[in-house]
Amino acid sequence: MTLANSSPKGNQNGNLPNLKTQSEPPVSEEEMRQAVRTLLLGLGENPDREGLKDTPKRVVKALKFLTSGYHQSLDELLNGAIFHEQTDEMVLVRDIDIFSSCEHHILPILGRAHVAYIPDGKVIGLSKVARICEMYARRLQVQERLTAQIADALQGLLKPKGVAVVVEASHMCMVMRGVQKVGSWTSTSAVRGVFAEDAKTRQEFMSLIRHTPSWS
Ligand SMILES: Nc1nc2c(ncn2[C@@H]2O[C@H](COP(=O)(O)OP(=O)(O)OP(=O)(O)O)[C@@H](O)[C@H]2O)c(=O)[nH]1
Ligand SMILES: [Zn+2]
């Protein structure tokens, strides 16, 4: 199953087509490097000095890595790791590192995700929960959408009794620039199924993840 959008231009939810299926990237690597060079010139720098001469290449490589989630599919990352298991106890994977990029400033969003689900006949390989988080984090994001995409992916893959996701993150666009609130962090949640319907189940999840993030 692939959740990548089939529209060639992507959509307003930050989905892009799976570019693997396209023969030619829309912009060449060289054009991307030239754009970084132009940025450096605009900043008053000399892009030909020793320390910067390879910077356009490095920046393009880094940005491609940080957005490599556009080129992944759930099918590929799952590698078949969904297993039939008769259990209906909560599964929680906590403290999954999140390194994402905010779509407004292309600056880092750094934090943690906590992901729980209550199975209904199927469980997923635990590492795949973290891989799903990574796939959506390595895109240009807003935290709310990242949180919902993780929840919806698990809901779609496992059809569990419920899914709950909390993301706690600090936005460098709010720390290093703009309003400059160094200690601020944002918590977002997405609950599906029994976590949305039953306050007790939701509370159990919340009490399991309650902690002071060490990075705050
Ligand atoms: N809801 C939401 N907002 C975000 C996220 N990441 C960044 N933003 C916000 O996006 C907004 C963009 O506002 P603008 O006024 O267009 O941009 P700006 O002038 O750079 O804003 P300031 O950051 O206030 O200086 C800011 O308030 C950011 O804090 C996110 O993940 N979710
Ligand atoms: Zn931002």
C-alpha cells in the first residue's frame, strides 16, 4: 500500500508523488546547486572561497536527505513485517527521535514521537513504527500533519482497535529566529478509534508517556 499522492504537483497536505516513478526530476541537480549559490551571493558571501566552494553541493545533498521521505513508500519500508497475533493489549513505542523540517522556514523541528495502538488481530514490527515516523518526518512538515500522517498510516495498515500518537517538538524557527523562545516546545496528538472514543484508554496512554523530555 502506498500513501503517496498520485498528483504530479503534490497537494496542499504536503504529499508529493512518489518521484521514483518519474523518469526525470523536475529540476536538475545543477540547477539546485546554482540556486544555493545564488542564496550565498544574496547573503553577501563569496561562493568561490575555499570554505564555500562545495557548499551548494553539500546543501543540496543534505536537503535531499532531509526530504527523502517523499521517495519512500509504506510498502517498501514495511518489508512485509505485519504479523497475525491475537492480542488486544496496548502496544506503545515511546521516545522515537523526530528530525523534521518546518515547511515555512525549512528549519529543523526536533523532538520525540510516542506511538500506541491496540491491535485487532495484527501487529507490526516495532522498528517499523519508528520507520513510519521517519518517513513522514523526512518531508517539509507542520507538526500537526506529521502527527496525523503517522496515526493514519498505522490505522490504514493494521486496522487496529485504535491508534494514538503524540509528538513533542521544538521548532528552530521559534528558537533561533522570529520570536526566539528557546525553551518552547509544542505537543500535538492524533487519536483514532478506541483512543478517541474511550477517555480511560486515552488516559492510560497519556499516563504511560508522561515524562519531562530530556531535550527540553
Ligand atoms: N501550526 C504550525 N505552525 C508552525 C509550524 N512550524 C512553524 N509554524 C508557524 O508558522 C507561522 C508562519 O508565520 P508567518 O507570519 O507567515 O511567518 P514569520 O514572519 O516567519 O513568523 P514568525 O515566526 O512569527 O516570525 C509561524 O507562526 C510559525 O511559528 C507547525 O508545525 N505548525
Ligand atoms: Zn518554521
